[in-house]
Amino acid sequence: MTKKSTNTDETKQTHIDGNQNVITDTFGRKHNYLRISLTERCNLRCTYCMPEDGVQLSPKSHIMTYEEIYTIAKAFVELGVDKIRLTGGEPLVRKDVGLIMEKLASLPITLTMTTNGVIVDRFIDQFKKCGITSLNVSLDSLDATKNKGITRRSYFEKVYQNILLLVKEGFHVKVNCVLMKGFNDDEIIDFIKLSKDNPIHVRFIEFMPFDGNRWNIDQMVSLQEILAEVHSNYSNEEIIKCADAPNDTTKTYQIKGYQGTFAIISSVTNPFCDGCNRIRLTANGHIKNCLFSTKESDLLNPLRKGESIIPVVQNAIKTKLKIRNGMDTLEKFNQTDKHTNNRSMITIGG
């Protein structure tokens, strides 16, 4: 069992700034946060994440083993990483996920996870054993019929009850909601009300383009539109702007008297690239230095050949562009041909 850090965001940032080993890009951004995709498989089929016809899965021999995940993670820790998030696909469908959590929990990191919540009830004790105190749960509608429409599965009630179970068990729960016009943009206030009587932290995410998800900017609900809806339902005195932590991807708010919060992740209209500290490792062992990057760096093959992966990691971070893989304007971002060379979201990891 690892010794978990109790540092505040401020003291943690001081530690990062003082660590000479932290991987730093050419713009001075220090990368201490690694997101590891454990699998390309999922028990849902969300339309914005997976193409309607599915995806070509990597052969099993191309997927990192639990030993390889641990070895790569350990190398990243030596390079200053102190937070690891497990993603998928759906990470909990991987058969050896418990072993992976235990191995990573032995490292001096904060360990978290993003999940669709369908089977989290089976892992409550495992989370606690591994020091996982915070989970992100994806839920895009509070209407069971609409939820089935976007996930192509009938698990709404199970996910909703599991969110409440996590809260009851003392976990810090963030609910991730991808907003889309004409689908769930009429549920913004309903989602915020989840934070009234429970310490649930709702995060609205602007709809983002990935290969196969038929993205259209007209479907996106922007930060400005979300805030306009909030202000039409609550007075200025009721809406409290919360302090955002270093490297935060969100703009966080709270309704006066509510236990939880709501936040907006505005990757499209108001990107937060200046403070980016994230690295993504795909299930087949490739680094993506940006969510929107079309280039990847293979770590798995060098590792299997007995070669050092450190130079590969350092070079990957040094080639990171300043804003969204070079899409530094909304006009460039709206050119859909720039997204077709990227992966589908399910094979990147949330």
C-alpha cells in the first residue's frame, strides 16, 4: 500500500516547479499527469466516443500487459509524474484491472480513474485498498430513454445508483456530461441540481471532434451558452465562481447553498493549453502529447526490445505544439479534415 500525498494543490505545484526531472516542453509546461488507457474495449457504445460501426481493436499481443503498464508508469514517475488516471475504453472491463490498480498504488502517486460507472459497485473495496478517493463518472443524460439513445445500452438506472453509492462510500465524484444541442442541452439545470443535496461535482464538456463521431460545431454547446442558461435560472448572487487549481481544465462554479459544484471544460471555445500538464498513453503503448495530436510515439516496442523509453518520452513532449496540435483558431478547429487522422475517442482514453 503506497503512502498517499496529502499535499494541497499549492504545495504540490511548488513540488512540481522545484523538481528538475519533470518533463518540460519547449513552452515551459511541466507534465506531471499521466492518463493510461487500459483497454480499447467498453460495455457502452457512446455515439461521440465510438463510431456506429465500432472500431478495429488492436490485437491482444499489441496491448500492454500489467507488467508493462507498471514498468512504463514507473519510468514516468522517475520523470516527475505524480498523478495517474486510468481510462479506457472502460477500464473496469479489463480482467486484471485489480492487479493493475494494486501495482500502480505502490508508486508515490495520486491514483484516479474515469469510468462509465456501470460496474463500479463491484470495485468499492478495491478502490479503497488502492487509495483511490476520486472518480470521474460519465453520464450524458438524466433521462433513461435519451441515455439509451446515446450509449446504445440500457444502463441508466445502474449508473445513477452507482454514482449515489460512490458518494455514500465517501468518494469524491465528478460527473462528466458531454453537451450536444438538441439532445441534452435542456438538462443543464437538472444536472446542476444533482449538486444540491449531494457533494457531486458536475462537469459539462464541450462536444469535441474525433475520428468517426460525425462532429459538427453546430451541435456544440459552448461555455458562453452554458453560463447564459445558468444565469437565466439563478441570480448573480447565487452563482459563486470557485478558485481553479493549477493546471485545471475546468472553470468551476457553485450555487450558493449547494453541497457540490459544476464546471465547464471548454476545449473548443476557450482552450486551456497554456497550463496543460497531461500526457496520454494508449492501451497499445503509444504516447499522445495532445488529445488532438495526429502523431504518436511508440513506447511498447522499444520497451519489449529492452531499450530505454526515456528519450522517446522526452522527444515526444518536446515536439508538443502550443495549442491543440496547431489548431490555434476556431476556424482551423472547424476544418473537419484535421480530425480524421486522429483516433476515435475510445482508443485514445478519456
